Amino acid sequence: MLRSEVFQLKGRWRFLRQASLLSGSSGVSVLLSFVAFLLIARGLGTAQLGILATAQAYALVVHKLLGFQSWEMTIRYGTAHLGRDDDRLRNCLKLGFLSDGATALASALLGAVGVALVGRWQHWDAETRTLAYALCAGNLLNVGGTPTAVLRLYDRFGTLALQNLVASFTRLSACAAAFGFQGGVLAFGVASLCGDLAGNVFLLAACLLRLRTEGVRAIPSGNARKHVEENPTLLKFALSSYLNSTVRVSRELDVMIVAAVTSVSAAGIYKAGHKLASFFSVLTDPFYQVVYPELNRIALGGDVQGFRRTMRFGAMSAGLVTSAALLLGLAFGKPVIEHLLNLDFGNSFGVFAVCGVGWAIWAFSTPLAPALLALGKAPLALLVHAAAALLYLLLLLWLTTVAGALGAAGAFMAFNLIWGVFMLVALHSELKLWTRLLATTS
């Protein structure tokens, strides 16, 4: 067997092994999260679920608007220093942790300030405002960007899998307590928040332990400014990555827009269907998490054919797994929704089916954005995402007005299709350019 073929097989085996570790825990996490959501939906009903969903969406939007994608920056500029230069790696990590801390603090403070304004728009009562304040305060511990990057850099995907389990189990336990005590919106909101907090604390502790095991210590003594000076493209990459993540916020506005355009009950129906469909993304996420570090390594080595093969392999792996799960969901989803939730959520099946198709499209597109980032084309990824997001918002407003919750689901499916096509065209052009450049320099 040729040496290149051996490397190709090893790369695919490593890819599948890492993805399977995350997928295995994801399967358990999906089950735990599904049960937790059933408790929330049965305990609240469509209207109160819609209120809870809008408050959660608000806290998430604030965090994403203010947050840098530190994990992308850390992987992009930290990979080359693994096992080679602890000082430069330490500088890189310090910058990442500082970004995470600044994001957490800013999103908590500014989120709390904005509760009154958004509360008037969404017609929140006192209990819902209290919940929104609590969720914004929870952003203080939302510092998982750099810890996630560290565990990915050192191939500790088993630890990331365990983190998913910790968060899901904690969330389920808290939701079971809220259901048992017949809690309201505030009780279930805090219960959901407990899962996020437990997962973030575990992630941070696992990251610090891994760094200590690898001999990378004294992170506070690192020089973040020096790291920026030594990497002149870093600020441009970070800004493009931030703007790209900010554009993604458009997808988090759906529940709030459905509530504003129609009603909180319609928002609850949409949230139920979209939430159940989002469990398909749990199958896709492991492939997304694994493919970016893999593509980044291949790009540094200049292997354009290996880059293409890894992309195709990642797309087919994620797409086929998600499509198989979608077929099962379409076959058995309606009775599950009507019997495990209640008949009030019967209309959520249509939302579930349409959003499920959207997630399947997304699964086949999984490697596209990581590929552009690995090629250092974050500005191009931003441009593509901005164009797709603008079309999505226009479709969301129009289709929600015309068809309510089902229209919002249609806009979500259309966004994934439009984004995938735009991204594929852009990436095809960049790969052709890379191939020509290698041909002229060889």
C-alpha cells in the first residue's frame, strides 16, 4: 500500500473515531435532552413555552452579539505551536481566555440593561423579566470558547463527549425537580440554565487539567499583546470571525419574531417543532467539531487533494447519518409529539418535518465553513453568511406573516439551502486558486 494511502486511511480512521466518541455521548445527550424538553413542554404548555423560549433567545442573542469566536482563533493560531513553543502557545491561550472573559462580563451587564426594552416589545411580565435577568447573569460562566479549542487541539474528544453528558444530566435533573414541584416559567428557565452552567464549569476544569498534563502552565504570565504583534493577520481573522458569528445571530431571532408577528402560543409551537428537529444537529455537531482541526492540519501541510477528500468524507458521513435519523423522525414523529407532549403541540409536527429537512441540508454542508476558515478565508465566509442571513430575515418576516410557525420553519430550511449553495460556489473558487498556486510553486 502506498504511503499516501496509509496516511489517508489513518486520517479517516482518526476522523471517525473522534466523531464517534462525540456521537456516542451525543446519543445519550439527545435522549436526556429530549426527556428534559418533554418535561418543560408538558409542564408549561404552548403559551408559557413561547415565553420561556423568547427569554432564552434574548440571552443567547446578547451573548453571541458580543462574543468573539475564540475557539476558531485559538485553533487557527495555536496549532503550529503544539509541542514546539510553549511560550507562543501560552500567549495564544491567554488572548483566548481574555476574549472569553470579556465576552461573558459584557453580555451579562449589557443583557441586563436591555431587559426592560426587549420586555416591553415582547410583553414580558415580572416573572419573565426576572428569568431574563437570571439568564443574562448565567452568561458570566459562558466561557467555553478557549477551553473547547484546547481540548480539540489535544484530541480530547472523549472529554468533550463527557461534558455533553454532564450538562444534559444536570439539566434533566433540574427540570425533573421543576416539574415535580409544578414550577412555572421561572423554575424551568433556571433548571435549563443549571445544565449550561454545569457543562461550562466542567469544560473549564477539564481544559486547565489538560494544559497542566501537557506541561503548559502559567497562562496568566502569557503575553497576549505579543501574540497579536507576532501574527499580523490575527486581528483581521478575529474581526471576520466575530462578524461571521454576529451574522449567525439572525438564526436566533426566529422565536422572538414569531412571537412578535403572531403570538406566544405560535412561538411555543414553533419552538417545540424546531427544538425536536434540532436534535438532528446533535448528530451533525461532532463532525463539525472534528473536521475543522483536521482541515487546519491538512491546510498547513499544503495537501490540496487530502483537503478535498476530507471535506467529501466529512460531508457524506454527517449527511447520511442525519438523513437516516430524519427518515425515522418523519415516520414516527407525529404520534410521539401528540402523545408525549400533548395535543396542543400537534401542529408542531409540520415545523419539525420542515426544520428536519433543513438540518439534513446543513449536515451535508458541514465541512464548508471550516474549510474556508482553514484556508484563512474568514472574510469570504462572512460575506457568504451575510448574504444568506439577509435573505433569511426577509423570508422569515414574510413567511411568518403568511404561514405563521410553519412559515418560519420554511425560512429556516431555505436559509440552509441558500447558505450551502453560496458557500459551495465560494469554496470551489478558492480550491481552484490553491491548486493553481501549488502548481506554479512546485
